[in-house]
Amino acid sequence: MKPVYSVVIPCYNEEAVITESYRRLSDVMRGMQEPYELVFVNDGSRDKTAEMLNDLAAQDSNVRVIHFARNGGHQIAVTAGLDYATGQAIVIIDADLQDPPEVIPQMAEKWRAGAQVVYGQRRSRAGESAFKLKTAELYYRLMQRLTNNAFPRDTGDFRLVDERVADVIRGMPEHARYLRGMFAWAGFKQEPLLYDRDKRFAGETHYSLKKMLKLAADGVMSFSDKPLKLPLWVGLFWLGLGGLIAFILLILAIAGRPGGLWWLASLMAVLGGSVLTSLGIMGAYLARIYDEAKDRPLYIVAETRGFPEEI
């Protein structure tokens, strides 16, 4: 029987939370009294996550497990879960329980009422530093300015999507994936659901500052070409400033007070830095084009457990 709900749970070294995550998700989904499946995606974990997921699949016919051959990253793991999910509505939630599974029935109510995407919007975020909260706020403001899409603030990947929306995302093959932006771009009827985000249940976050910066860059470069136009405005600015400085030096020379070469040296140093920055921006976009041109698979599955043909 085709499930009504699929829950996609990406996992990377989550041995400390898998058992509790499975328990709470199972309790919530059983309480909804409709067919469901839990699709765990093991993103190349190096701890006991794989063994624990295999045990769950052996014990519970509602559990599906996808094992990657290598670590592909959070967004790729979610993508694989979407590809394998068969439910009419698909929920995306992390295993760390910061996004409470108990909110899922409220999302389902909105879906039943006609919403095709119900995204979790954080009312509060327990256990997160002031630095992370402020940088997140600035990032969402930046995205609003750089893109023409309506990116809702204070949202992550926690959401429920209709299978029609999932089909659209499955047809988007880009490798540098920014799923929350892709869902916003896809359109359909989208509604927020306010909730309070909890602390991580156990263990430590695997989303380092480097990974967060990469995700932020993927979001900007996937949905905006404005950074590519920045070199034009920088060039015009320095052209104007250079002309002004040349005019000032000419006036000083005529007045018998030469300004010296330090003006020109400073100008050349800053201009050189601006040129290199501009080249770096263009290089980042070219690198993305290069990755897409290689057309490698988004992920490699080493093994699956618990899918109907295997039961």
C-alpha cells in the first residue's frame, strides 16, 4: 500500500540521537493513523549510525534506509530521500530533534486544507548563539535583496511538501543544491507554521561554520546573478575615483605643489585588490558551471534496506 506520508531524515554520525529520533517520529506517525514510511538517509556516517538504522529496518516494516557510498552533504542526502520517498506528502526533518516531530500533525492539517508546501518558521531558537542568530538574520535580508524570489525568513529545511512539488524538485538536476530556495522558486501554495526550535537532543552539530558558509554561497549563486554585475559597478567607481585623483594631481602640479606618487601607489593597490575580487566572483560562478558540465551523479547509493521489494 502506498503510504500517505513519507518522512525523510538525513543522518550523519547520529548514533547519539537515532534511537530517540525513531521513537518520537514513530509515536507521532502512528498517532496520525494513516500509512507512513520513515526514510533514513545515512550520509556516509563513520560511527554506528549504519548498524543502528539496519536494526531499525529489520524490526519495523515502516523504516527504509539508504546508505551512501560516500558523504554527499546534507542537501544531497535530503535530495536522495525525496527521490526514494513514495508518500503523497513528504516531510523533511533532521535527526537531531531540534525540529520537534510533534509539529508534523499540524503541518498535515494545513496540507489537508489545501497547502502544497508547509514550511516550519522558527518563532524561537533555543541553544543557538547570538552570533548565529544575527548572521542568519543578515543572510535572509541579503537574499531578499539579491533575488527576485520570496525567501521566507527564519526557515530551514523542516517542511511538508506535496508529492507534486516533490516531482518538480526531482526534475531540477543542479549539483550545488539549496533546497529551501528551490522550494521557494517552485511556487505552489505555500504556508508557514510557527514553532519553537529546541536544543539538539544529544551530541554535537555537524554543520560547521565552513559548511554554513558554503550553503549560504550556494543560495546566493543559485538564485542571483547580481554578484556577477558587481565588477561593473566596482570598475565604474574606480574609473571615476581615478579620474578625480588625476584631476587633483594636475591641479597640484599646475600650482607648483606636486602630490607625489603615493596617491597613485595607493590607488593601484586598491584597484588591484578590486580586480582580484571581481575575478574571484566570476571564478566561483565558472567553477559551478564546470561542476554541472561534468554531469556526475548527485549521489551514489551503496545499499538500501527496508524498501518493499526487499521485504
